[in-house]
Amino acid sequence: MTPLQRAQAFVFGPVAAGRLVAFRSLFAATLLYYVVFRWRFAAEWLTPVGYHPSGGASAGFQQAVPLLSEAALPWFGVVYFAAIVALIVGWRPRLAIWPVLLGTAYVTGADRLAAFTINKIFLGGLLILALAPPIVTDAEGRATIRSAWPLRVLQFTLIVQLFGAGVCKVRYGDWLAHSDTLWHQVQLNFMTDSAAWMVRTLPMSVWAGLQHLALAFELASPLLFTVRRLRPLGYAMGFGMFLTIAVTMRELVFFALQMCAFFVLFVDEARLHRLRRAFSRD
């Protein structure tokens, strides 16, 4: 087999789909947590009760999206939440994915100026899952997909996200020029009570270490996730970085959980299968 044929088989050939199935559930669970938190403001976000800038006032960025009536809002919520739960538990996922995708697109479009970056990541991930070929399961519970491209695109997405963030920190930020950059950043808009305690208590050397560990993880992510023997180190550094984000930066916990869901895409398929069988026996 030539290198080109191997590359084509890697991207488009059949592959075990256990990682994709696990990611679908974790990704949807993260979305559910995020939506439940934001639903407190659903009327302001999705109905005329709230403030919605026009396209002219936002230089064309916020285009008109039909808003829900207050009476229709609960029905939208029932369908949207039910579809997300169905996706989490794997009940008719090829059907459930579409109301989740369309609902997320509508929620994002209703107020694009206020939507977080994770809304776009959810939309991209859900679109890939929606367009993925069917997943079939054999008698032993092993899931297979006839083309690996959805798995590879999602894996590539995580690596690009992390590596790109590291490059931006080096090229456009001051993460190498100063050792107190992270110390300053945790004191901005998303600062938590835990971050306030850490700022008062931890010496600057600890903050400098966390800062450079995070940068090293992002810049080394292509190797940490593509080289099998380095993946345990990548998981440890990644979970450590996103745990720090979740503890110190209010509401960025959703982004941290979203990114951690991508880690399962690199877990060994045989290990996932053993875990599923162990849980099914229990």
C-alpha cells in the first residue's frame, strides 16, 4: 500500500466508532449543562421580552431571526431538551441530532452578539455528527463506521484549537515576555472566589509555572495527542489546564468541559470497549 493509499484509508476507510459514540454523548452532556445554565435567561434571549439589536445597529452582524412568543418558549424548550437527552443516551441519535443542531443554531442566531465562542464549537461538532455515516453495532457491542472522516475531522479540530491558541499566545500575546500574564488574566471579568483566594495565597512562581505549563501543552498538543505513548501526558496536562480554567474563570467551565469531551476521541478503542462491557455487566 502506497503512502497515499494509507492516508486515504486513515481518513476515509472504515474504523471502529466507539470513540465517536462516546464523544457524541459527552458533547451532548456538556451542551445540556450549558443550556440548563443559560435557560434562566431564555425569555430575554429568545422572545421579544429582551433587547435585540437590529442589523443596522450592529453593522449587519446581528441579522433578524424570528423570535419566539412567550407561550411558544416552553414548547421549544421541551423539544430541545428532550432531543439533547436522547442524544446523550443514544436513543435514535441520527434523528435526535437534527433538532439539537437546529435548536443550537437558532439559539445562537437569536443573539449572535451575546453568543459565546463555544456556541460555534457546538454547531461545528453537531454538524459533523449529523453528516457522519451511519454507525452499526455488532453482536458484541462493537460500533463501526464505514468512513473515518468525522472522527479525523474532530480530532484535527482539537489539535488545531489547542495549537492555534498556543501560537497566538506567543505571537500576539505576552506569555513569553512576562511570567505574570496568567496571574493578571484570572483577575479579569470571569474571576471566581477560588481565583481570588489563589491570587492572594499562591506565590508568583506557582502562577509562572502554571502559565508555562499551559503554553507548553498547547504548543506540544500535535505530538501529545498523535503519539500514542505521549497521550497519557497529554491527558494529564490537558485536564490540569482545563481544571484550572474551570476553577478560576467563572462560566468558562463550559468551555473547559467542552474541550475535555474531545479527549475521548484519542482514547484506545479496545479500552473503551472493555469499559462499556464492564458497565453493561453491572
